[in-house]
Amino acid sequence: MAIKYELIKECKQSGARLGRIQTPHGIIETPIFMPVGTQATVKAMTPEELKDIDAQIILSNTYHLYLRPGHRLVEKAGGLHKFMNWDRPILTDSGGFQVFSLGDLRKITEEGVEFRSHLDGSKHFLSPEKAIEIENALGADIIMAFDECAPYPAERSYVKNSLERTTRWAKRCKEAHSKPDQQALFGIIQGGMYKDLREQSAKEIIDLDFPGYAVGGLSVGEPKELMYEVLEYTTPLMPKDKPRYLMGVGSPDCLIEGAIRGIDMFDCVLPTRIARNGTAMTSLGKVVIKNAKYTEDFSPLDPNCSCNTCKNYSKAYLRHLYKAEEILSARLVTYHNLHFLIELMKNVREAIRQDRLLDYRKEFFEKYGYEI
Ligand SMILES: [Zn+2]
């Protein structure tokens, strides 16, 4: 087995779990937020900086690396860890989500998905076998099964067909996986916003026996309350002795609410993307750095933050960098945002340890505000 999950304790106040995942590249403490490094780089950050802020695992995207520079080149470099100089754990998605997001540029069949590259329009075919071949070549510690993520809203019959195909594809992924002792393949539970379909998918996927499971098909445009409701009836169906990953979720409220509902792993481009647009997540809520009110504000981005950005630079300076379109703006705000979410998850883990995650949620939102 490539990974080993240990459930350390459950929070007595909520459904949250404190755990640890042992991987070939080190230990991950859960619940955890995973910064996204789409193209084998977390945008604007060096791996050394990611270590400074204590990032334990990052995510990278199969679709993007397959198209450029190509998985065989990454393999030749010695795998993704060596290629990008990151010796801690990595998770790769299967490329399915990006391919399905291509809309008119793709065609789905039982065999797989034909699509055109968003880069040059060239034609490609991604199947469960091909996705796993790419992920095996990239060499991440945790790899994801090739699934179909149904859009929201979607008809029940569409979601049912799609989840059943996802099960058949999951089986094919498992059979195609050539390195189960080095890379843990996670199955993905689909089923949209339909309770019985989530139950069906959970049963089918868990029957295939993967070392970890993800909840897919959420954070696709549905109201947050609906996402929480789906989690409330989906996570109890998942085995307690395996890690649970909620895909594509990364706002502070969703991280806390997800952890409360028993999720262990999260990823999202949100903190890095909004950083490049000059928006910071802080303990006192969102700060939009371009706002005129910060012109002469020489205080740090977040008075309660210990990161290098907040220790050394003022809002006025960050606003100036943003207005002047200096690349340092993206670097400093990204650094802060990722530090903020990583610290948030440390606090969540500490709150679980002390059986007080619901109290922590209240304290957090009293300062952060409820507008996300
Ligand atoms: Zn900071």
C-alpha cells in the first residue's frame, strides 16, 4: 500500500476527524488544505516558499501537464517531484474535470472523452486507462480515478447514467494502475444533489476498495447549503479508516464546514487566483487591496497574521504594487493567502484535538464575518 491513514481522534463537538496520512514523500496531517499547482507550479510561489508556510502537500493537474510539457518529459526528468523540486507529497487529479469543462470541445463515449486542446485545438482522447498511464508517469503520491463530474443543475437520469459510468471507469482505472505500491489511487463518489444516487455511487465505489475516497461533483455552482446537505448524508457512508477528500473547495467557510462534516482533504485555486486579483483572505474578512481606502494605510494586510508579507509590508505598499501591475503584488498576496488557509487548518486541527470545533467556528466567523 502506498499510503496509510490513521484516525487519531474524532471531535466530540462535531463530526470532524483528526488524522494523519503516511505517503512515500512524508506525512500529511488532516484535515488539510492543498494548494493547487496546476502546471507543476503553485502560481507565484517557489517550492521553498511553500515550505516556509508549511504546505504539506500540493495538487497538480493531469490535463495541463499531459498537454504541456507532456507526461513522458516529466517522467524523463525523474517524475513530478524531481521536475518541480518538491520533495513533499503531491496529488494529481485525473484530468476529467478539465476535460468535461471544455463544453463544445469534447465528446463523451463509454470508452472515454475525445477533446480538443485549449492550447492549440489539437485532438486528444482521454480514457480511464490513458488518465492512469499519465498519472503513473507523473508519479504523484495520490492519484485520482478518471470520473465524470455532472454539471449543476442536472436531470436525475443524466446524473444516474453518469455515476454508473464513473463506477465502470473507476474499475478500469484500478485495473490499469501499474504502481499501487507507490501511488494511492482514490475513487470518486458522484451522484449530484440526489441522496439515493449519492448512496448508490458511494456503495459501488467503496465496493471497489480504494485506499481513499473523494466526494466529487460538489462546488459546481450549487448553493453552499445544498453542498453541506449532500456532505451530511455522504460522509457517513464513507469508511472511517480511509481518507476523505472534498474536491475543489477552498473558501474558509467551506473548509470549516467540510471538516465539521468529516472531510479530511481540500483543494482549490481560490486563494491563489484571488491573490492575483489583489484580494486577500484575512482574519477580519476579505481585503480588496486596490480600494482607495488603503492608499495611506500603513498597517499590515492582516494584524493577526505572522507571515512574511504581513510582517514586512503595508497595505499601502501592496496597493501600490497592485496598481503599478508589479508581479511582486501577486507573489506577496499569494504568500499571505496560502499561509492564511494553512494556519486556518492548523487551528481546525487544534480545535478538533480539544473537542471544540463548533466553538472555534463561532470565534472565527465573529471576526471574519459571514460574507465570504
Ligand atoms: Zn499574512
